[in-house]
Amino acid sequence: MSGYAVNVPWWKEPTKDQWYAYCAAWMGWTLDAFDFTVFLLIMSPIAQEFGVPLIDVTAIFSVTLITRLGGATASGWLADRLGRRAPLMISILWYSICNFLAGFSPSFTLLFVIRALLGIGMGAEWPAGAALAMESWPARSRGLMSGVLQGSWGLGFALSGLAYGFLYGPLEAWHKGYGWRGMLILGVLPALGCLWIRIYVKEPEVWAENKKIQNATQKQVTLPLFAIFKRKYLWNTFTGCLWMAANFCAYYAVWAMLGTYLVKELGWTPAEVAVPVFWGNILTFLACCFWGALSESVGRRWALMIPTTIALFLIPLYIMQTNRTLFLGFFLLFICFFAAKDALNPGWLSERFPTEVRATAAGFIYHQGAVWAAAVAPILTYFAVNQGMGFAKPMMYGAIGSLVVYRRRLPGAGNQGHGHDRRPGSDRGGSHARIGHNGTAGARALAFVISGVVIIGVGLLGIRRG
């Protein structure tokens, strides 16, 4: 639907097929997150199992991020040429089977190879899923649903935290080594979702109509990856790449070595580590929903600038804590604002490119950021272990530096009207998400969040002094 059905509640505006398409993308992204993030919690036991340094295990994490770009580029091309649904199903099957096989790895080398292959399937999910969800969804609530979609990575991470907290210990007690292997084997479950997608999900009308026009006019975009580097898209591509590189580096500076830091340096048990991992990612989901919805009134840029500015000042407050209660309190407060940086990834990237190159553009720009982030875990580990700094300071410096770059490289508010572009090569979009700049709403939101920070911060400091 285009336009705004002002007399209809936003959740009734989408059709049944639009809800099915959105739920398929949501499910794929959530389960993708589970399969990837569970590895972040089991790097230390893997190092012990195979007798390798921890920094070698972080190389598996890094190669998975790097190979995501290849999967994203291929999936984006397929999604733009053949449709959104098939690449989504292939990607889910791919990463599910790879995670299952990784759980039976007899050697470190084979584990490395399988996880590298898993990265291809992981990268393939996002461009197909994001394009399927965002170009199908009505413009009125696209900011909110962009936040819900991207925030669902937090739900997948929370699920891996739950599995780690409740299953790792019993499996390890049953037989040494079964703990980390069991976590990986659980990753085969998302494959069951492909049957539902095959039965219920249809191609978006926008893509189907655009494909007909391309065929009729003989103006098919056969190489969309090269097209996004042409002059009319180059600025969107360039600024988007810088934005997502900083985004990924900031995220993994916070999360990549968190579990290892809490276990090895602060002496937390797996069950205790599961608490900040679970609740932090639940808050990630809620924060993405909140800031995504707020972007409809204050504009995309301010919905990212306000919370990330506050997050910058909260990083030292949580990372330097050794008291468990204070660490948890400041960390969860930090996540409420830090998580906002991801809220608009699907919506904003999808709005900046026309239909015929949308999946390729969004997939390439998003996942090239993962290539830069592949260096984060090894660098953090090098300074923490090899240089004897511990993990706290490298994590803090990495998060602050990346977030500063992220804020400076936020794309501008222009050229966002590609949400429902149906014409090949057109520079103009149809209806698109409202990019409002309501100053009063922005001021109220800013006052609200700053007041919340002050009140909760003072309360936590009072607990510490008490």
C-alpha cells in the first residue's frame, strides 16, 4: 500500500501477504543471530579443546565476518534478478547446516573451514530479508518496523545467551567438550523455518512489477553491484559504507569479547554471563523499536544522533566496573542508547536505492562493514593478552573510537525516497517513510532520555556509595 491510511491503525494497514513477508525476514534474521552469536560465548572452551591460543579462535570469528560479504553480494544479485524469497530460504538452510556440522568438527582446521562457509549463508540472509520486508511494508510505520527487524538480532543473541546459561553447564558435565559442541548443533533448528517460507511467503508486488517493467523495456540491470558505483548512486554508496564500517566496529568492540572478559578476568560463571547477554539483547530489541518509531517524528538522523551521543559517555561507566551489580546496571543503561545505532539499518539502506539494485546495494554496504569488524576481536585480544592490558581498556577505546566515527559519518537526510521506486533507473521514489524534522518532538525526546540517564545514573551511584 502506498500513502497513509490515517483512519486505520498502523498494524491493520499491511495485508496478510505483507505480514507473512515481514515475519519471514524477521525469523531469518533472528535465527541468523543465534547461529552466529553463540560462538562468541564459547571461544574460550574451544581454545582449550584444541590446545590453541585464544587469538587463533578469534580468527574463526573474523573469517566468518569476512565471508559474509561474499554471501551478501551473491544473495543480493539473486534477490534483484530472481526474487527475494529463494535466496532467503537458501541462506537459512546454508547457515543452519554449517552450524550443525561445526558441532562435530574433529579438528580446529575443519572448524575454521566450516565456520568460514557459514559466513556465506549468514551474509546471504540480510539483503534478501531486508529487501523483502522493507519494500513490502507500508511507509507510515516503516521506521518502527525497521527497528523491530534489526533489533531482532538482539533477540537471537538473547536466545544464544539463554542456551549458554541453561544448557552449556549440563552438557559439559555430561561429557567434556559437549558444551560448546551442543551449542553449535542447536543451530540446525532454523532450517525448519524454510518450509513455512516456501508455503506462505510471496514475492513483493513492488519487485514483481519492477521486474515486468525491466523485461518489457529491455532495461534489466544485470550487474547491480557495478551500478551502485555509478555517479547517481556513488555518494549514497560511499557514505553508507563508511557508516556501516563504523557501526560494525562499534558493535563488536562491545560484544565480541564480552563473554571472554567476564569469565577470564572477572571470574563470572556461564550462568552469570548469560544475565547481561540475555537482558542486554532484550533491551537491544526494545531500544531499536523505540528509536525506530521515534525516527518517524524527529527524522532518521536525530533518532541516531541523540542516543549515540549519550552512549559515548556511558561506555567508561560500565566497562571499568568490577562490582557485578554496578557492571550490570550501567551496561544495561548503556545498551538502551547504544542499540539505537542499528535501528534504521534495514529501512534507511533500503530507502536510499531503487528496486532493481536495492538488495545488492543494501547487502554489499551492510556486510562490507563486517569485513572491517573482522579485525576487532583479534586486535582486542592482542592488546588484552599479548600486551597484558586486559580486555577492559581495549574494549573501551575501540567502542568509543568507532562510535565517534559512526556519528561523524551518519548519512545525510537527502535521497531517501527510494522506498517504493518501481521504475528501472529512476532517481525518484514513490511513497517513502516520513523524514520529518519536528523540532518540538526532538527536544522533548532529548530531554526525556537525558533526564532518564541522570536519574538512573544518580541512583546507581547512590547504590555504590551505600
